[in-house]
Amino acid sequence: MPALANKLYFNYGGQGPLPDPSLAAIIQCWRQIQHLGPFSGEVWPLIERTTGPLRQRLARWFGVAAHRVAFTENVTSGCVLPLWGLPWQQGQELLLSDCEHPGVVAACRELARREGLGLAVLPVKDLRGATAELDAAMLERLDQVLTPRTRLVVLSHLLWNTGQVMPIAAVAERLRLQANQPWLLVDGAQSLGSLPLAEEGAANAAAAADIYACTGHKWCCGPEGLGAVALSERLLGEGQPTLIGWRSLSHEGSAGSGFHGDARRYEVATSCIPLMAGLNQSLQLLDAEGDGPRRLERIRAGSRQLWQGLRRLPGVRTLLELPPSAGLVSFSTAANPELVVRALGDQGIWLRSLEDPHCLRACTHLTTTEAEINQLLEALERLGGPN
Amino acid sequence: MPALANKLYFNYGGQGPLPDPSLAAIIQCWRQIQHLGPFSGEVWPLIERTTGPLRQRLARWFGVAAHRVAFTENVTSGCVLPLWGLPWQQGQELLLSDCEHPGVVAACRELARREGLGLAVLPVKDLRGATAELDAAMLERLDQVLTPRTRLVVLSHLLWNTGQVMPIAAVAERLRLQANQPWLLVDGAQSLGSLPLAEEGAANAAAAADIYACTGHKWCCGPEGLGAVALSERLLGEGQPTLIGWRSLSHEGSAGSGFHGDARRYEVATSCIPLMAGLNQSLQLLDAEGDGPRRLERIRAGSRQLWQGLRRLPGVRTLLELPPSAGLVSFSTAANPELVVRALGDQGIWLRSLEDPHCLRACTHLTTTEAEINQLLEALERLGGPN
């Protein structure tokens, strides 16, 4: 991973580094397409060999059947395209957690404006404790804000700011008990590649949501510009596609065609096929590192080390009160977060600041070493020092 | 262009070949991003240096100010995203030409279903004559089908099936005379990179339309998965974005943010930046071949040679009655089009079949040689022969 060779990198939650074998797979796919002819009878089998296995692999990761997986350009399109196609009625309410990404929030606001829907807030930002207690508290909060008008709940699986994991499967179960069966949209931007989604015996978040939208370019270390969304059978039955192109149609050559019955109805038109070869290679590399729970254990070993080290530094406060359940570690120091980002960047150490809560965030992944975490801690200590 | 080294390629209207320097630019951009850090303070200037000049260059090609240009993943998203954000009223009518691409037609159908709009047809498929006469006939047709309820006209600049050029600027002028000022959506899938859009003195189609959607992967010979749309000032003022992500927001970090005032409000979220380096390189290579009118002249020299040759073959009928105005040459032979495509493909000659009209289509671009056209004609003659 050339991106890790010349710096200390803690921004996996922003964008993961692209491994050399993945870039090589991308380039090779492009060369093959050119060799066969970009629009020729001979290229379609290659495209099928590139998209098919990736869809299968993502389905395995999600723990859903492959016909429930659609490719998207990014998390946003995975969240919003199915959303715009749900049947809405004026007066219904969208319930959004207070830790959702600004893009998704803005899209829900616009949807509410157009369809005459209400907006309500599910507060989760302050939930930063032990998993079991937190899950109970979270479900209690949900019960308090759900109304008979709630038609959609928007919740991230792994909160991008506090780093707390949300009990998605339990939330889904709760929603199914509601008379009006609200839809569940899960922003999985931080979870695919970091949290196990489809392990045997565990509650499966991706399978439980109606819309579970992810990207390949963060924790999966795939190329930017390619994501995927898992959709529920109910959504496939009741939702209509929005951004419609030839890939949405069951018979692409005909204007009279109906939509694909499966998740492909949410795919649009020409995308960059070589990116799929790259993502598949990145997922393969992750698969080779062990199954999801084993990988998460390693990610957590790093985030725990960082979290513990941060708590020993004077003036530093971690957002979470217990070691993180995944690889996101948010914290504040006495200094302005943006100044800290810049000062560390000058030393070749990359983390990011967040606006709300206004703080710093460092991520640890499988590739993060103990020594790198120590170097980050030392650099932070120097910044906070008397000089 | 490796794609042209081992075959006779006539599918530029499907996907253009990617020149080696463009693939090299893509790879270099990826390596630079990794070197600087994919999410680091040092990568933003590189991203700005990659997106900024491409937006400027596309604006020059379109003949509009750069703030009117948005990047899209493909033609469909360029057509449909702004469309979904226009203010509609039940009972208004969408007027679509009978030569629009199935994807756009299906999107308009779905929009009509959701918003209670009517659909009407503007017949242009049979207009296949001399430019001046055709333009007059086309405007007459338009007058006949426009009603006070018409709120949008959808028309391709260069018809993907017959290869006829539509008088977009004249249509736009006609629509401005209507009391209800219908919007004009132009599918420019076949025009960017083949027709000059912004030459001095000429009527500017891209500037005249409200939505002029293009892709980089056909006649521009850029990578697949990147397009652009030029939007009118009126649309920027009255339209709302649909697929909303962090790139749509003027202040991306804040959920309370408004949308960008310029065309970026129609951009969504993370895209593949290296593709932009590739498209910019491809456009630069085209720029080096001469200005738009000069390039079109060369494209037409090839399509004329092909058109004339086809008309000399027994049993072959060209769709156009005069030499093509651009590089698309549609024709039928005595044999089934799909069988012809396969038979020629077996010989390493690639063209495509169309469903409506059911026929064959071969494209000539700057890279098409006289000898290649002769080889295609000979192969067609052999297929039609007595054996």
C-alpha cells in the first residue's frame, strides 16, 4: 500500500488506501476491455465475469441473496435513490438520528419538503457507553420518539462521529412491531469492511434493514466511486427506481421495457467497470486476513490501544467512555481541532476534525501498527506540551 | 489506442477507445492520490487541479460559463437528476421525441406517473433529409404537437438511431416564444466530441438547452463512468437537486447547509477523481486535432465514404437519404441485423444493431481510416454475396 509507505495514516473512515494489487486489477481490466473492444460482442463476458463475482461476494459480506444487492457510485446514491422511490403520503414523518451525515440529512429535508413530510430527531449522540446498556437505552429512546406517523427511520450502523455501534437488527425488529411498519434506512458508510455484517448466529444488520448503503472506498480499501446497497424484499416489491437508465430496465433496448425485478432496478447507466475489478481484489485481500469477527478484533486492538493512550494524555478527552467497538476513535484536546489536524499533517500524520461534536477523529484498521499508534500519541503529547 | 490495434472498430457511439495517454493519466492520478494520502490535507490541491481545469475545458466545449457545468456519472444522471428537481404541476405534459434512448423514456414515464403528468410524442424518426428542409419540417412538427400544457421537451442533439442532427438552438428559441416556457432537455450522448457545440457564430445548442447532458466515454474517448451536464441559469434558479450528497452542499460539513448556487448542487458525493484526469487528457488529444468544425469535417469525410459505399452495395439501404451530418451511419441489409453483427464480429469487425428502427449502425471517428471503411464494405459485400 503505497499510501502507507510515507506517512502515518488514520483516515480510513474518510478514504482507505488502495493496495497495489487492486490498482493492478483495475489497470488490467481496462487493458482487457481495450483489447477485446470497449463495445463489442467479446467484452460482455468479461463484464459479466467482473460484476457477477463482486455482486456475489458483496452479497456474502452483507449476508443477503445476490438479487438484493445493487451497485452504486457512492453511499449517498445507495441511501437516496431507493428513498425517493418509496410511496409517501403527506403528513408522514421521517425520523433521523442526530448523528447522520449532512448529505443524507439534506436529502431527507428535500424529500420532506417535496412530499409534505415531517422531520423528527432520534437522539443518539450522547450514547457512548457499554454495548448492552447502550442498546437498551437506544431502544427506549426509539420508543419515545416513534409515532403512528413515523414512516422511515434513518440510522447509521457505526456512527461516523462518536464511533458508537448502533443495534440495527434490534431496531429493525422494533420497527416491525409498529402498526405502520416504518422503513429502515441504514447508512453503512463506516461499517462495510470494519464490522462483520453476516456472521452466523449474529443478528444481521444488513439483512434486517430495508436500505443498507455502503461504499467500497473507506474500510474496504477499494477505489473511490463504487459502492453497493442491500435492499429488502419489501422495498424491492413496493419501491420504484428514481434515477432510471438502461441498467434499470429488464430489456435495455426497448423504451417499453419494465424495470428489473431485483436490485438492479436501482442501478442506472454506464459506470466504470474496472473499479469493480479493483474492489473485488481489495475484498479478497481482506477475506485473506480472516473472517469478519477476527478482523474486527484486530481493528479493536488498535483502537483500544489508541483510546487508552489518549486517556492518559493530559487535556485529552475521548468521546467514548469505554474502548471503541470498532476502529473510530474520536477525542478532543485543549487545542482547536483544525489546528491540530494541520500541525500533525505537517509531520506526515493524518487524522481529521469533525464539526459536531467539534473534535478530532483517528481511525485504526488492520494495517495500523502499534508503533504508529504510539507515534500519534507522542505527537499529540508534544502538541499539548508546554512549548 | 490499443483498442484499435487488433480490430476494425465502428462502435464509437457505444463506447470510444481509451488512448494510452489517458489511461496513463488515470494511473498517475491514482498514484499521486496514494502518495499524498487519499484523505489528507495535501490531496485537496491535487483534486482541485484535476477537477478545475476539466470543468473549465468542458465549459469551453459547451460554450457556457463554468458555473453551469456539473460532473455526472453518465448521460442518464445528467438528464434525470435535474429533471426530478423541476417544479411540476399535475396535468402538465412531457413531450418526447420518438428517437430518445429507452433509459430516458423510462425515467420520464416514471416522473409522469409520480407527478400526474401527461406524455406526448414528437415524431422525428422519419426526418432524414437535407439540413435546411429538415429543420423547417422539424419546427413545423414541433408547432403541431406543442400545447399550452407542454412543460418539457426531450430531444437528442444527434439522434442515436437515424444519425440525424436536430436543430436544438432553433427549438430552444421556439420554446421561449411559448407562454408557458417549456424546459428543454437535450440528450447529448452522441454529440460531445463529435459535433461542435460552441463555435463562434454558430447557434449554440448546449447553451440554449436547460439540461444538456453528455458523457465522456463515447466520442470524447474518455473513461467510462464520467459525464457532464450543462444547465441553464433558469434551471439553476428554479430547480432543486434530487440526489443530494456532500458535494451538493455549499458547506459540506454541516447538515444545516444550503445547496451550492451553481451547477455543483447537482453533483452528489464521492466520485472517481482519476477518471477526470483521463477525460481531460482525452479532450486535450481531441483539441490537438483541430477545432470542432475541422474535426467534424474529418468525421464526416469518413461517414460520407461509408454512406456512399453502402448505397452501392446490393440489398443495402441507408437510413439517411443524404450523407450524414455527423459520424453515425445506420443502414439495413437483407440479413437479420443481429446475425450480421455476429458474423462481422467473428472477423474482428465491430458495429452494432439497433432495435427501432431494426437496423445496423456503424460509426466513423477521427481515427477511422479510409482503408478500414473499405474493409467493412468488402466484408458486408461478402456477407450479402451468393455464398
